[in-house]
Amino acid sequence: MNISEKIAELEKQLDVLSRAPAYIENTEVVIATVECAKHGEFEQITRNSTGLVKLPLRGSPCPACLREDIEKAKAEQHQHDARLKTQKIGVLLNDLRIPERFSSCSLDNYEITSPDAERCLKVCKAYASKWPERLKQGGGLVMCGKPGTGKNHLALAIAKYVINEHQNSALFTTALRIARLFKSTWSKSSEMTESDAISIYTDPDLLIIDEVGVQFGSDTEKLILFEIINTRYERMRPTILISNQSREELSAFIGERVIDRMNDGGGCTLAFTWDSYRSRAA
């Protein structure tokens, strides 16, 4: 019997004690005041068999003891669930494949350097807080603009929030890695098919694709990227695209219909137009 079944059985016993004894044929109900070593007197119910078959007598347990057993079992269940949750979060964070540079990023430690940066942070926080809606509607995010402005930080912070708060899966990759993986499937010695490769990027609840616009840019690679985004769009699975290009350059590169799919279902495009953290620090 697992913990949940144990709790259900104990609660059932307690519920029976709270009601008047039900009539059972060939059974005599005896109610007597007995002493519980821990909680004192209580009304014990004993059913005596009056039929030909004599069943062993067993008095009802102390209700206070039952309540304590239920609370103890619930505490065990809570600890068990917490351990499983922690283990699952650890596996999901490992599967995210977050770069070491961004391992400590969060929505709370993003550096605001301009009103536009504050607006982008506000949108990202709202996107994360409404994650269940994003899963239902499939809305994504497009983060485009100058390098060094925190696009990766915010995207990966959203992914970590999704994992920690909702235990949903997420994967971080680059457009170039996607192109290389697909090209590897064309080899005669490859054990992976194109369908297998697509599944890697369409199965996670959230997919983050960085460096969009950096890959070689052949028509085949653009079709691969569109296939992934479109499949996720049809399955209502949000995608975040990150690019150092402007929105206009990105639209020209991957196509306006891809941008439209990203913005559908509550998604939007964020422009990161302020100066780079790195150049300012230098």
C-alpha cells in the first residue's frame, strides 16, 4: 500500500467513526467507553457476529490516534512529493542545456539600464507568470536587436521559471546547431532520421533558438527552421527566437509568416535597441 492509499484508508475509517453504525445482517453492534493510553476515553464500536460463522472481534481505533496517523501520512506524502519535484526540476534543468555563463540568470537579477530595458523585462515577467495561458495558446517571443543587451539572460530566465514553477520541459539551442544536426542525418552512416531530429526540437514545452540569422542561410536551412517553428505552432508549444538582427532584417531572413506565427496566441516581438552591457563595461 502506497502513502496515498494509506491516507485514503485512514480517512475512510475516520469517516465511518463519525457516522452512526450501519446495520449489518447477523451482526450486533456494541458501543463501549474504553481508554486510549495516549488520548484518554473514547467511544469504541465493536461488531459481534450473531450468525453461524463467528468472526473475530475487533474494536474501532481511537479517533484521535487516527487523526494523528493521517497527519503523519500526509507529512510523509508531502516530503515524498517534494523530493520527486526536486529530482524532476534537476533533470529538466540539465535537459535545458543552459550555458554556464547564464546559469545564475533570473528575472529578478536582470540589469535595467533604460526605460526600454525595463519594458522588455516587464513583458518577459508577464509572459512567464502567464505560462499556463501560453501553453494553451502557443504564443512565442521574438527577441531581436543589439548584442549584449540581455536577450539570452531574459529568455533563459523564462525557461528556468517555467521549469521551477511548472516542471515543464525546455531546451536551449542555436540555429547553427539545428542546421548541423539535420545535416548529420543526411549521412548514410547516421542512425538518426530527419523525423528524429525534428522531434528533439518539437517535443519540449518551450524551445529557445539563439543566433537566428547567423546560420549559413541556405533555403534548405530556412525550411528546416520553419518546419520546427510551424510544427510547434500547430502543437501550441511556445518558442522563443533570439537574434542580433533588427525585426526588419529578421523578417527578411526567415520570412514574415514565421514572425506572424511567433506573435500569434499572445506572443510578441521585443526590440533590444540600447547599448551593449559589454561595450559599456569596456
